[in-house]
Amino acid sequence: MKDFNVIKKVVLSLTVLGLVFTSCSDDNEAAEPENEVQDVLEVQRSAEIDQIDNILGDLIVDAYEEQELDVADRGTYTRDIPDCVTITIVAQQGYRQVTLDFGTDGCMVRGHLIKGQIVFDYTRDLDAQQIAINYNLIDFYFDNKNIIASRSILKELSNGNGNPQFTHDLSITVIWPNDAQASREGTRIREWIEGYGSGIFSDNVFEITGNWTATFVNGNTHTYEVIVPLRREVICYYFVSGSFNVQRTNFGGLFDYGEGNCDNQATFTFNNGTEIPITLN
């Protein structure tokens, strides 16, 4: 009878232990898809910041280039900034301050509703091969996302390839309407590879390289490094090609914009080889 009780206790213990392992296994299986959804959501939000960065950069470069033209050429320059944007200029000897005002009701720019102001200034030096452009965002909203930034752009008149180049400081914070938040720090280099000097901003093409870090409100931090230069054709809302590497603890992969089509489709391939489609907003 004693032996039977011992056997009974052993069987009961193994049963309980089996239930514990089964429960842990089920929890892990449930957690993995949940974590993957969070990871993909963060990558997608980072792509939204890319979109904001692109359009901010386009607007500033466009407005800056127009100001640098001679008065006669300025009248023939075909800019890409819509007429609903009010542009105010304060000009002094060798100095310009430019305000792009999208109004409190907003202005549609390339399919996005933008509100608030971009204010930038720069000092012109005809002998300099570099020009520093500093800008601030004032009560600025991009499709109801609040954008906070006070940043700088360094323009090189000619890089090693003989092209104009803009080095962007990527200090920016984005707050979504649901209070999700992400901040980005790093450097993005925008090389002007086509269309420079044509007098038409919409035919311009840029290649973008660089690396940066994104920190989300939940404490997750992602690092990004461009692997294949991101091709930015101003006539397209999205990058048309290029890829960058994404890494954080226990998670990583490659974000790829494709091979040249102007669309809102991209892919993300996890380090384990799993590939998922990404639709850009």
C-alpha cells in the first residue's frame, strides 16, 4: 500500500509538471506572434517617419533653391510647393529667413494634410563650399501627427561625385493621435543625383544613405543602417528602391522598398528568413 501511494505521488507530480511545461509552451507560442506584431508595427511607424522626413526635406530644399536663384531665374523656377502655402522672406545682406506657413486649417501637400509652419534661415557665402541651414517647426502637424523638431542641414555645393549634397541632422519626435511616440537621432545624407539646375523641382532625384536610431515610448530602441541607397524621386510619394538594416535585441531584419516601382508597397524580412509585406501610409 505504501508503494502504491509513492507511485501515485510520482504520477501526480509528473502530471502537474507536464501541465506547467504545456502552459509555458502555450504562453511562449502566444507571445511570439504578439511580439512580432509589435515589432512590425514599430518598423511601420519608422517608415512613416521616413515619409515625413522626405517631405520636410523636399520642402526646405525646394524653398532654399528658389531663394538662391537670381531674380530673373526665380520667376521661371517651377517649384513643387503648392500655392496654398504662404511664403514669407526676411532678407538682409548675406542672410535669409524663410517661413513656410501651411495655416491652422492645413494645406494638402502630395496627398498629406500639413498644418503649422517651417521656419528656416541660412547665411549666404558665395566663397563657401558649405552652407548651414537651420530650421524649426512651429505647431506642426503631418496628417494629425504632431512633429517636433529643431534641426540643421549642411549643404555641400559639390561632393566627391560632383553632385550637391545635403547632410540632415535627424533629431525629430513624432507623436501619433493615439499618443504613440517615437524619437529619431542620427544622420541622413541626401545626394542630388538628377535634375539639379534644370529649373524644375519635380524632375529631381536623390539618393539617401546614413544611419540612425529610433526610440519608442515603450523603451524599445531600433538601429537603422542603409544598405542599398534609398532612391527618392520627387514625383513619387515613396522611396522607389533601396533597403536598410533594422536591429534591436532579439529582433532584426531587412526593410526593402523594391526595385523601382512608385507604389506604397515594401517588404520586411526577419533575420530568420520570414518575409512579410508592408503597406506604407
